[in-house]
Amino acid sequence: MEHYNMNLTLKVWRQKNEKEKGHFETYSVPGISSEMSFLEMFDVLNERLINEGKEPIAFDHDCREGICGACSMHINGKAHGPWAGTTTCQLHMRAFKDGDTIVVEPWRANAFPVIKDLVTDRSALDRIIAAGGYISVNTGNAVDGNSLPVEKDKADTAFAAAACIGCGACVAACKNSSAMLFTGAKVSHLALLPQGNPERKTRVVNMIAQMDKEGFGSCTFTMECEAACPKEISVNNIARLNAEYMRAAFTAEETMG
């Protein structure tokens, strides 16, 4: 693939903390290699800012391999940028052209308050998991892998749902800031497996209750969440979440009756 250098203009959101009012600042970034990742380009800019005695731009990152989901950025109006099925850290600068202006913002959601610049507090997703995204197991010797047979189609669907990395792009892309795709993926992959049966009814009720408590919006099924998801999690998981919730509700009514 042909390598080339670009001169770019960045408009980056700067915000000291959750309480301070934020604003855009414009930076010229010359000589950027087309083979750099988006985060490497930010590294170059931040090194220059530090050398100039200026405050570097705060952004979240960890693995830089598309695994952890930390690299949450809104790039030119799209969560994680223009490439489908790609995290920000795996986005390369060849996605842009020489002379482009790139607008970079943090996730915009009430449930994701800005910590600083492009870093948001996404711990609301962790609290949804803590509310029910687990299974009960008996400790002891390892159980044989074939002791609980699972149908292949269910195993494949569960594995696809479990691929969710919890980056929050689905929330950022949704006009309602809904976390239904995230919650649906976490409920689905356990509901589809026999290991998830003990908490099946309480799991979905508790996780949806926590999701609402965190202030996420409702789902109006515009499917922007699936389009923005770097792991291409299917909206079918939202339908399964709703089915699991209805199943738990009807079972509760029958028990009370």
C-alpha cells in the first residue's frame, strides 16, 4: 500500500473537568504518515504540545489492539470514526486526505460525564454488569468441557454477543443515548448458555433497572448502535433482551398469582 504524508487540521474538544464548560481548539498537524493510527497521530500532537509547554490533550487508551474499548472518540460525527467495525486505535490515517479538517469530540451522553478533554466516565456500564452480568458456579475441580452440551447455533450466537467490549459507541451513536445494545449483548450471551440459567430471571430485571438508574435513554430502534459498534454486535440482541424481560415479568406474575 502506498505510503504518503498529510497536513491536517484538528478541531479538538478541550474541557478541564465535568463542571467546567468545554470548547473546541484548533491545531495544525503537519507531516502525518498515512500509516499511523489515529492515536499515534494524537501522540505526535501531544509531544509537540508538551515541547511547547502546553497542556497535552487527554484521551483514553490501553491495549491499542481493538480489544479493551477504551479509545472512545467521536470523529467527524461518527463514533470511532469513518471505518465500520473498527475501534479508534485501529483506525489509520489513510482514512483521511491531505488537507482534511477532523473534528474530535468525547462521547456525548448524560450517563458518560466528561472527566477531561476526550476522556469520559463510562463506569455506568460497569455498574450494569455488576447488577447481573455474572453466573453462579460451584468451585472445585475444573468441569469437563463437554459436560454441558450446547447447540452450535446457540454457542455461535452467544459468542458473537460476548464479543462486546463495552466501549460505549452504541450509546454515543444513539440519539437517545440508549445502552440497550450493550445490555442486550451482556444479557444475551448468558441467556443462551445453560450456565446462565440460575440467574436468568433476576439478571435481566436487575440489569435493566440499573441501566435506567444510570440515566440512559430509551431505545427507538434506529439501529445506529449496530452501525457504530466496532464489534458489529447485532440489534437482534435488543430483541432478545426485551423477550428475556417479558419472560421474567410473566414468570413473576404467575408466581405472585
